[in-house]
Amino acid sequence: MRAEALTHTGLIRPDNEDAFLVDAEKGILAVADGMGGHQAGEVASFLALKALAEKLKEGVVDDPLAKLRAAVRFANEVVYRSACLRPEFSGMGTTLTVVWVVGSQAFLAHVGDSRAYLFRDGHLEALTHDHSYVGELVRSGGLTAEEARLHPQRNILTRALGTEADVIVDTGVVELRAGDLLLLCTDGLLEVVKDEEIAEVLTLNTGLKKAVQSLVELALERGGPDNVTVVLGAYE
């Protein structure tokens, strides 16, 4: 697998609380979008990805999905424990979306409202559900996807990593084909760039680095209201 990633603070926020992890050799792609005052969000996303990498460094095991779920729950424990020990980090948390490619399969684990997508044959498919107030409304039919994108309460999460002692982790498995692209991103992209526009950029097939740059630049052209992070992997 080949992979590229890029993160940007955006044009409004003073700090970047996003973080990413890319280990193409081990097939690991991940994004995290931290939250919390006094730069605690930045700490939460960093700690989560560090803990995740530590647990997955051993590589392939008999049950990758169970290993991945355990790694995310360990990351939750690390962030939560840090928040409990340091008053200035109280209440911090982060989203975490990770894909681990083992052989021809992509194992997914997800908490929060960052997203993972599969781009195949010109079609962009979301592999995750947003754990957010508006995400729940969309799934129940109370909002359209476009209404959710502009909703004033779109940043309210219903599930995050590190805010509780334990966390429910969404998981899944996708069988990959040669030429598939795996896209992971934070909501700084999704708030201002539609899925159809993401698909258009990926359809141009100008290379992973250019595609990642184009998506981040598009978010900035739309005002860059939030930190934006894009990770793109190609399965060959």
C-alpha cells in the first residue's frame, strides 16, 4: 500500500488539534480530531494515536479486528487516564478513525465524527457513521445530509474517545480490490466539501500527494473554518 497525508490548522482556529498516523508498510492509516480547552484536544489526539501505534506495532495477528478493537480501547484508556490525572486536561477527548490493511482486507475501527471512505470505480462510499447529534438525525430521517452539514449543532458528538472509562467502538471489514483508494478525513473537510466534490478530486487520478493537497486546498478556499486533515491510501 502507498499513502499520503496532510493536515492544516485552517484559517480560523489558532491551533491544530487534528493528528494523523500513516504507516504504509504495516498498512495503518488513522486520523484523530481532538477536543478540549487549553490545547487539551491537541494532547488527546496525540496520545490516542501514540497508544494506537504502540498496540499495533507487533503487526499481523490471528484476529486483526479483535486486535484493532483492543488497540482503540487501549487508546481510550490512555486518554481518559491522562484527563483524570491532569486538571488542565479534564474533559478532553478525541475522535479516532483507523483502517488497518492486512492482506486483501481493510479492518476498520471508528469513534466520533471523522470518517473513512472507500473510493472504487469512480464511486465514493462512506465506511463509517458519524457519532454526532446531527448524524443521528440523518440516520433517523430527521435531517438530510446537506442540512446536517450546515446545522449549528453539527459539532456535538454523541461518542468520543477518552471522555469515559470505556468506549463503544464501531468496527468493520472491507474486501479490497487493486486500485481501491481509502480516504480518512476529519470534519474540517466534510463541513465545507461535499462527498460528490471529494469524488471529483479522486476521479482526476493525479496521484495521491496531489489529491490530498487538492482536498485540503479546497477546504481552505471555502474559508477553512476548522482544522482539516486528509489521509489517502492506495491498495495495489
